[in-house]
Amino acid sequence: SPTIFVVMPTHTSPTQLADLTRVCHTFLLVPGLLWILIEDAEKESDVVESLLDRCGVPFVHLHAATPEDIRQDTVKRKKPRGEQA
């Protein structure tokens, strides 16, 4: 069967580990899946790496920090991302 590549961005948040755990459990049900997780950070976090190691889904863990000149400050943003103006 073919490999399914899932590319997923993530960033540090209060619910990050809970969200990734939920996704992990869903991905365990899909045969032939490779999870490519990209953290918005200067380096991969040990906590996320540990979760991925325990998860059981084949994965690639990468990082790429959003450049400061295009980073959105969530405090200054009036409405959450995805919400209509």
C-alpha cells in the first residue's frame, strides 16, 4: 500500500501536547502513514520529541522558526486566526 505523508505545523501553546496526543491516536489507525511534524521554533523541543517517540507512529521531527518580520503577535491580534472579521 502507498505511504501517506502528513505534514503538520505546530507551535508551543498550553494545549500543544494534548492536541498532538489526540492526533497521534488518530494516526495510529491509519496504515502506511508518515507524520512530518514541523515546530515553529529555533530547535526541536525535547517534550514534543518524547511524545513522538512514545506515540508509535513513524515520524520526522523538524523545526523552522517563523521570521520575526512576519510573525503575528497573538496579543495584538484582535480576532483569533480563522475567525471572520
